[in-house]
Amino acid sequence: MFTLAFFIAPFVCWAVFIISFTRDRSRYYNCHLLFIALLSLLNWPILFGGFSAAVIVIALTTTALLIVPVFLVINGIITIRREGKSLSHFLSLALGIAIFIGEAATAANLFLDVFADRINTPANVLEGVSIADSIISVTVIYGSLAFLCFMLYTVFLQLIPRRRDYDYVIIHGAGLLDGNRISALLRDRLEKAIQVYRRDPTPPIMIPSGGQGSDETISEAEAMKQYLLGRGIPEEDVVTEALSVSTYENIRNSKAIIDGRPGRKYTALITSNYHVYRALRYCRSMGMKCTGIGSHVALYYWPSALIREFIAIHMEKKHAVIFLAGWAVCVAIAVLVTLWAR
């Protein structure tokens, strides 16, 4: 019976995820359901491979955990060198250091458990150090797992098949260079939009969206329009939205344009791949159904950008409360286990 349940578990996990995903792709708990579904697949190699498979899975997992902080630190240094010293560009480096500290705290706690009898230190001091190590370790593991769930779901959104028949394509703006030039990030979004346009059997209306910043001589929407026209998109198929100054306003103002026009309203939303999920959440909050399509982003830039998106979502009151409550429960359990073990 136990073996049968072990075998069936992945089917159940994936069924729950697919049902939830089909109903609403923007729900945050989809991130956790996908992670559980992926994790459930480890049942099969362990079930059919026995002890050897379990050892291989543990070895690969441990190796990955040790490599991740090194990768993030190197990536953070590369990002800072190429993009400059700004707070957002330090995120990958900071996460890598945080994970390394968490792993070190976990190793220190294991060391204390094994060699506590040989360390000539008062018991209350060892207990305090052990509790502090546990809090640090659990905090880093909790945050890392939450981010991993988010990252996997963000990637999954880019891999699923998409329809090709749209009536509107919203293109999210990004800052202009020298006040009027298209940046590489924005060009990638525009090229993805052009690709969607040309593959559509009934070419959609393109809505470049973005206002004019204080350091820009024209609006982002106008700069995008000129780029689209230069790439052969007919002017009658381009309607600009030049008043927004944020992602939320991009969608709200573009939705107003779409709602004010007759006919079908199947909509694609084009932005950088790391940004798709948050944009879809804004769409849902406005009652707007659309397909999110991510454009290419330089690999070195992606981790820091994704971390920024993760932070932005958890700055929302609801998710901040849930995240902190979950952390508090995990820390409390860790402290109680540590005290009990001592």
C-alpha cells in the first residue's frame, strides 16, 4: 500500500497543479504547487532505484546547494561590472553571500551537535550559539526555497505553448538611452512583439506603452512606435499609450484603450521574461485576461532582475504577511527542536 501511494503521489500533485494553473496562471500558490509537483517526481527514481538512487539524488542535491552561492556571487560581480553600481545590481551578489552564510550556519550547527561534549564551553553559551545558528540557517533555507519556487514557476510560464491569434499586443516600456534611443532591453521586447505580430494569421493592434521620463525628450511609447514603423509594422496597426509611468499604469491605460474599441479582445502582453508573472498579476487585479509572453534577457542580468521581481511581489501586504508568518512558524519549530535536542 505504501509503495502504491509513493507511485501515485506524482500524478496527484501534477493534477492539482494543472487544475490550478488552468484556472488562473497568476495565482501565487501555483509557484508552490509546481515545486511540490516537481519534487514528487523524485519518488520514482528512489522507488525503482532503491538505495543507490537515493544516494545519487542526495549527492546531486548537496552539490547543487554548494554551487549555487558561488554562481550567484560570480554573477553578481559580472552584473555590477557591466551594469554599474546600483542597489538592484547587488541583489545576486547579496543572495549568494546570504546562502553561503546559511550553509555555514547549518554546518556549524551540525558540528556543535556532534562535538558538543568535546568543546570546553558552558552549556548555556553553546545553547545560545546553536539557537542563533538555527535561526540563521532556517531563515536562509526558507527564503531560498521561496525564491526557488518563484524562479521555477517564472521559467515554466515561458515554456508552455501559447496561442497565435491575438487582437492586441501590449508592449511594456523601459527607459530610453540619451532621452530618445531604444535600449537593448526594450529592443528585445519590441522584437518579440514583432515576432508575435508576424506569426499571427490576423495581425493584431500593437500598443506600445510608456510615458515620458524627466530625462527623456520623447515618450517611451513614441520611441517604440518609431521603431515598429521602421521594422515594417503599418502605422494603422500601432496605437500608443504615452501616459503611464509604471507597470500597473501600463496595463490599466492599455486596457482602457482596448475596452474602448469594438470586436474581440484577445490580448498578448509582452515584457521581459523575468517580469511576466508580476504583469499577469496586475492584469488579474483589473479583471483583464491576457497571455504573458517574455522577451529575451541577457543571462547575466536575469538573476538580479528576478530577485527584484520576487522582492516586489513580497512587498505587497498580503504576501508580506504570509511570508513573514511562514518564516516565524519555521523559526519557532527550529528553536524548539534545538532546545529539545540539547
